[in-house]
Amino acid sequence: MKNLIIITTLLVLFGCTKQKEMELRNLINDIEAQVRPLNKEAALAYWNATISGDPLEFEKYSAANMQIVNIYSDRELFAKLKRINEEKKIKDPLLIRELEVIYNKFLGNQTDTALLNDIIQRSAALEQKYATFRANYKGSAISDNQVENTLQTSLNNNDLKEVWMAHKKIGPLVANDIIEIVKLRNMVAISLGFDNYHTMSLELSGQKPDEVSELFDELDVLTKDAFANLKDEMDTYFAKRYKTEKEKLMPWHYQGRFFQESPQIYPLELDKYYSGKNLEELTKSYYLGIGLDVEQIMANSDLYEKPGKNQHAYCIDIDSEGDIRVLCNIKDNEQWMGTMLHEFGHAVYAQGHDNPANPYFLREAAHSFTTEAVAMLFGRLSRNPEWMSQMLELPLSEMEKIQDDCHKSSRLQQLVFSRWAQVMYRFEKEMYANPNQDLNELWWTLVSKYQMLTKPEGRNEPDWATKIHVALYPCYYHNYQLGELLASQFHYYIVNNITKSGNIKNDSYTGNKEVGDWIREKVFETGMKHKWNDMIEAATGEKLTAKYYASQFVD
């Protein structure tokens, strides 16, 4: 009799579980039916808007996003998800994961719909301002590529200052708009019980703010002495190049708008190796060599400059069914070679997670920084001497001649970017904590501390607003640095367990299809089925750690 009671109880519980799981599956199917076509509509509108600057497409993008927000802000649907979540009756691991992901999407929108729509409309208007802005330099409107070229090649101190200042003119045009949006985002976060939008963004993406801050503190300690030594080396080089004292070097002397890329201080002119090369073919050939076919993605993409087009670069998954596209503004130089490899790294990840075996809401990267890691893993190759030797057919003697400077250049790039990432992470964190503070002063305090740049005398302009990520891709930038850590972890695993070369500095995996098989199976195709650290541990044998990044670029 006792056994019969136990069996009966188990059957009842099993039946209850199946009933709850069926209820959840039906609910998810209903949400998917509403959201899926709108996601595609929004993605297509964004694509069309950014390749043309067409205001009507920006309006379509905004309208589709508002409809998506209306769904995710539906109180009745959220109440059902919340009840199922709190009942803890779901046993199927995949359904549990779907519930977690969808629940967080709804939670972030459980506030005033009018407020959310206001943010969307303001963001779309800002997007258009950034997309269509051109710096006015010597009476002509010039692109970001032309600004960068002048900063990298001119030896005239006045010209460097003038073009740097011209680019910064976008700041006053957008600063007030950004502050208003920041305050609106904070209103959303506070209404949902979070301290501010920065905290909410991290937590809803599966990150703990304190852990991220601790990691950035650790990286600060890890990189500051090495960076200080390199900064002194850079200053010595630039003082001689620009015929001035080290103490008089200004931000425009470091060969970039933000000092986020490494300047060329070594006798290594990487651009000459890419001059006249077909970056499309190089990208396509490399990925195919490791078993990742990007030909259709390439055909769908928009890769060259044109009027009104967004001047940056990104990858977009249009429909979660394989329609993946890349926007670039290619020039035949090393920076754009790295960008192509980077963006098509995002693309092959999307190609993998769009696996039909994955539920629709799990057809994304395990976390935004894990797709950044893959993009960075491949983007680093444009400075890899072995990759250059094999893909550009450099003679062995030429490869040997440049390999030390290639490694020093890569190390410089990583340390320069790491310090820039510190500025971005800490600025956004403090901005959302108190958007009413003197943000101009906060920006330059952080730039001075972490990048060791000198603030131009008397300058009080919203230079922080010239970085598009602050306005339109909020609370995301730290993921680039986490991506660098994971890229190094992936790299160490590959060279020690797949290629087995042990060549930490130069292995580029060129032509090794086992690398493509491993990353497709262990990283891409799992999508969001696992939490990001579980995916990393399953793929590499360890959870995310900074030790491989330190070994590769700091030690």
C-alpha cells in the first residue's frame, strides 16, 4: 500500500509538471508568434537606415521597436511568466533556460510603455544625428576614416589639433539628448527596483555588477605599470615625431580620436602589406579554410563607404534563420582587415546559433561578450605574422623580420585598449549613478588617470558624447574587455588542445578545419542554451579567467 501511494504521488507530480511545462510552452509559442516578425522588421529597417541614412527607415525601425516593447511590457503575459517562474514546477532544463531568458526580457520592460517608447524615439533620432554627422575640416565635410587618416599621417601640430577638434563638434550636438535619455533609462530601472540603469543592464544580462567592478579593479592593477612604461615609450616617440616636449603632447598626438587603438610607434608599417589587397577575398578564404563558410553572408553585406551611410561597422542577424549581414566601410589597411575578420567572427557565431534545433529565444550568443570574444579571437589575426605569411604570401624572411614588432604591436594594442575600456566602464557606471554631475570633468578625470592623457587647457566640452556607444549602446563597453579575456582563453585552448602547436604568439589556425569544428560545436551551436560561464567551462575546461590574457599580453 505504501509503495502504491508513493507511485500515485509521483504520477500526480509528473502529470502536474507536464501540465505546467505544456502551459509554458504554449505561452512561449504565443510570445514568439508576436515578437518574431517584429524583430525581423526592426532588423531590416535598421539595416536599411544605416546603409542609407534614410530618415523613413529610422522611423520604421523606431516603430517596430515600440511594438516589440509593447509586447514585452504586457502586464498580463508577465504575470503568467512570473507565476510559472515562482512555482518552480518546470523540470525540463531547456524550458527552464527559455523561461529565464524571456522572463528577463519582460522584467526590463515592466514600466510605463509611454516612457519606453519615448526612449526608443529619442534613440532613433540620436542614431540619425550620429549617422549623418561629418566633421568640418578646412571648409570640407570629411568622414571618420578621413579624420583617422589625418591623425595617423599628419606631422603638422595645428592640423592634428584642428581635425581632432572638428570631430569633437558632434559632442555639443548630442550631449543634452544623451543626458535626457540617461535619466529616462534610470526612471525605468528605478521603477523596477534597481539602483539605476547600469545596474539593471548588467543584472538582466546575467552579470553581477560587483564582480565586474572587481574584475576591472584587478585588470587596473594588472596593466597599469606595463601601460605606464609603454606610455613613456610612446611619449618619447611622439615628442620626437612632432618636434615638441613630452609634457606638451595632447590627445590629438596619439593617432586616433579616442586613443583606443594602438599608435604606430614601432618600425612596422602593417598597412603596406594590405595595400591593394582584396579584404573580402582574404576574409572569405580564411574562414573557409577553417571550415566556416561566409560566402552568402558576404553577398548580403554592405562593405564600402557611401554618402549617408553609418561610418562604423557591425554585424546583424536579420531573422535568426541565417540571414546575417555585415556593415563595413573598407579601406585596404590593417585596421579594416582586422575589422572584417572581427565582424565576420560575429557573423559565423550567428550562423551557428541560428541552428533550427535551438528554440527561437535561445538563438543568440551565450552572452554578448562571448560573441565579442570570438570576433576578437579572429580580429587579432590582422597583426599575426603567421597569418600574414600564409594569407598574404609573405616570404619567410619577411615574416621573421616583422614578428617581434608584430607581437609588441599586439601587446601595445591590448594594453591601450584595456586602459580605454577602464574609462568607458567607469564613466558609464558613474554617469548612471549621477547624471547631474559635471560629466565633462568626470570624463577628463578618468581619461587622465587611466589613459594618462593631458586635458587641453581650458577645455570644457562634452567630449564623452562623441563616443557613439555612450549614447546608443549603453552599459555594454565592458563586454569588449571581457571578450578580450575570453579570446585569450579560447586561443590557449586551441593551441594546446587542437593545433597542439603551443605557439601562443603566432598560431593563426590557418587551414585547420578542426578549429572550426570545435568552435562551431562547443560555442556557436549551443546558442543561449547554457549560461555563459557554463558554456565557457564546457568548451575550455575552465570558467572565465584573466590569467591567459595576462600571460599573453602583460607578463
